[in-house]
Amino acid sequence: MLRRTIPMLILASAGLLLIVAKFSPFTVSWQETVLGWFNILAAVAFVLGAGNLLAVNLEQISSRRPGWAYAAITLFAFAVTLVVGMFKVGAVPNGMHPDIHLAGAHDVPQAPFGWIYDYMLVPLTSTMFAMLAFYVASAAFRAFRAKNIEAILLLGTAFIILLSQTAAGMFLTGWIPEDSVFSFLRLDVMKRGITEHVQTAGMRAITIGIALGVAATSLRLIFGIDKSYLSKT
Amino acid sequence: MTTKNTEQTPDGMRGFFVRLGRLDRRWIFLAMGLSIAVPILLKLRFPEVPGPMARATFDSIESLPDGSRVLLSFDFDPASKAELQPMANALVHHCASKGHKIVFMALWPLGKQMADQAIKEVLLEYHGDKYEYGTDYVQLGFKAGNEGVIKVLTTNVAEAYPTDASGAAASGLPLIADVRDLGSFDLVSTVSAGYPGAKEWVQYGRESMKPEARLTSGSTGVQASQLFPYYPAQLNGLLVAVKGAAEYETLVTEKYPVDRNSERLEQGRIRMGPQLVAHLLMIALIVLGNIAMIASRGTQGGAR
């Protein structure tokens, strides 16, 4: 009863109320209340996430599994960032309340939290993103093979997009007048044709399909037809 | 970095391509590194011809009356900074050149820092003499809640943002003191790297805006395909990746040139040099990979 019926009632009432709130001007402020609930739940989820992070990494360190040193670095970075951010270590004093430490700004370049952002987070995330270029290049050489008609179409499309996304597109075909019968040979025109017609049509179909799927799944959950999210015990 | 060649390979040109197919991946990494580094060091620049999407974005902002109230949402983080910060900078410069009153916000936790950078390096650098905090621009910062934040903004901005990013009461900031909801803005523009971002602004925010108000977006190349269906009906302008940024920068700086540190507003165009060489390398690699595949038919081994 407690494990199944009450969660179902909470889900059904929250779902129905939000649907009503969308259409009724009297209940429109309920959305704001629900955002407050969401923020509280998100805060609890952060705590649960942190607990899970600790449990998984501590277990990896204690059992000395391969890569345990990475787990130790993860926990060290987590602890330092948490302490520096939560207690506003070295925060720049607030002009209006210079005596109140917690009123100071901690996410500015002059504070330790700002240093973590500027000298750790930004370079690390940028590096991770930039490494994609190397892996994509390697994959293009090894895996992008014209083995059948579909692959050939994909290759042709890739060439058009790759060239038209640079100055090479205009250099190679920019001399063809835009108002001539051969304008369809311009790479920028071909790219526009691919994105505006082929890609957009496909994406619309996918989007509509997803929306219908979400609506159907939501209704199944709200009306208690789908109970897969509930505990089986 | 040696190329293993334990299988029997044919002689001549065919053998060369078969061996090429077994090329160690580190040579490819080196080629990609050089194709990016050399154009950066040589400062290769190419002319940009603005496309219709960049023009639509430019026109959306340009056609607003001077001093309009605009909302800029920085929905990205440092991972996408190389791709999105150039268009964000150009966007801020464009809005400030028109004298628009700018409200900054973020749906991503680190979006606030991205906005701070644009404020410092563009807004205050080029327009600091006429932009005063509270009356001409406000930094609301990050708010947790993803699309829930947009939903609340459609009915009550003060509920989502009772204070600005520094903790000052929103009611004490003249620019947003009388703002009720999204209908108070003449333009909403999001620079977006994914969820939550441009798609959520269209789905949850568009219908609450004034009919004549504009919604534009700048996005990463990966995300753009999800946004094409919304352009131009729901999204009045769309900037796609570095190419879109370079085109938009060209339009903005031609109309509103700056007299110092102009490189800050040319970052999109600066990045187009490495992009050209890297794309040509990619095409060459794909072609060579396919030739190697054809050459290696009937032989054992192949690309590792």
C-alpha cells in the first residue's frame, strides 16, 4: 500500500494538476509552486548524488581495483571544491556587509573558487571537448567507408557539409551566379537544401514521434497503467 | 610510431595504399594537431559571406527600436566555449551598439561565468561609458530548474529571480523592477549548447512572448539539427556553430566597428582558418581510407 499506492497517487495528482494549471488562468501560479518543489527535490538529489559518488569511489579505493588512483583524485577534487565553495574560502568581502564573511563573492577571479574555475575546470572541459577532433579524424579514416548506397549518400552529404561550412565552399562554387539555372551546384545552396528540406523533414518526424511517445507514456503513468517505476517489493 | 606490417602486402601503388590502411592512428592525431595549430600560428583568415540564418539573426536585433529590453540566456559552459563564446560576444556587442537594455541569465550552472566574461570583455570594454548596472544591464545569473525556470518566467520573473546574481533585490534594480513576465521583453536570445537551451525556450517560452517580439538562438553544430524545424517560424534567427558566429560577426562589425581590441569580436572568423584546414584533412582522410579499403580487398589484415 505505502510503497505502491501513495507514489501512484502523488504522481497522478501532480500530473493532472499541472495539466490543469496549463489551461486554467486561476491555477497558473501552481507552476511556480511546483518549481519550488522541484528545487527542493533537486537539492536532495544532489546530496544523494554526492553520497553515491563517495560510496562508489571509496569502494574502488578500498578494494584497490585498477584505476583506484583516479577515484582518489576524484574524491580529493570533490572535497576541495565542496569545502571552498560551501564555506566561501577566501571570498572577496561584500562592500555593503564587509564583516559578514558569507556575504562575500566567491565565484570571482580573485577568490579560490574562481581559481578552480579558471585554472582547472575551464582548461579541463575545453581539453576534453577539443580531443573530439582527434578521435573524429581517426574514426573518419578507419570507419567512414563507402560500402553500400546508404554509406555513399552519407559520405556525399558529409563532403558537402564539411566544405560548405568553410570558405572552401565559396571558393569552389561561389563563382556560379545565384540566379542561374546551375545555382543548385553551389555548395551553400546544396547545404541549404540538405538542412532545410532533408534534415528538417527527418527531424520533424522524429520530434513529433517523440512528443507522441512522451504524451502516451505520461498518460500511462498518470492513470496508473504503467507501474514499472514502482518498487516490486 | 612504427607501422606494423605483419601481413603479406601487394607491391606497387596498391601495396602503398594497403599499408596506408594500417597507418598508426598517432600519425592521424599529429596531422590533425598540425592542421589546427599551423593556421592558428599563421593567423589564416578568410572572407565570410553571411548566410540567410545569420542575416535573420542580425535583422531581428537590428529592427528593434533602440533601447529595447532584451533577455540574453547563456545556456552553455566552458566545454562549448570555443564554439559559442564568439557568437555570444558579437550578440552582446550588437545589442549594446543599439542601446538595448540587457538582462543576462543562465539555465546552465556555469552559464553565469560565460555571461560575466561577455560583460567584462565586450559590454564594459566597448560600451562601459554608457552602460550602468541596474539601469542598463542586469546579471541575474544561474537558476536551477531547467525548463521549469522558463515556465515560471512566462508568468512571474520575480518568482524565479527575486534577486540578481550578487544577491541584490530585483525590486531595487530599475531595469527589471517593473518586469512581470517574458512579455516584458522585446527579444529573447539564447546561446545554447544542449539541454536546457534553445529547444526549451521555443517549447515553453515562445508562446508567452509578445507576438511582435523576437526569439533567436545560437547553437553548437551538433545541436543545430534539432533546431532547424523551428526556424524561421518560432526561431526568428539561428546561428549555427563557428561558421554562424563568423558570419554574424561580419555583419555586426561591418555596421558597428570598434576602435580597439577588435580581435575580441573576430574570434569566430579567427577560428574559421583552422576549421577550413581541419575539414579538408577530414575529407582527405575519408578519401584515403576508402582507397585503402578498396586496395586491401582480397588481402589479409587492414586498418587497425
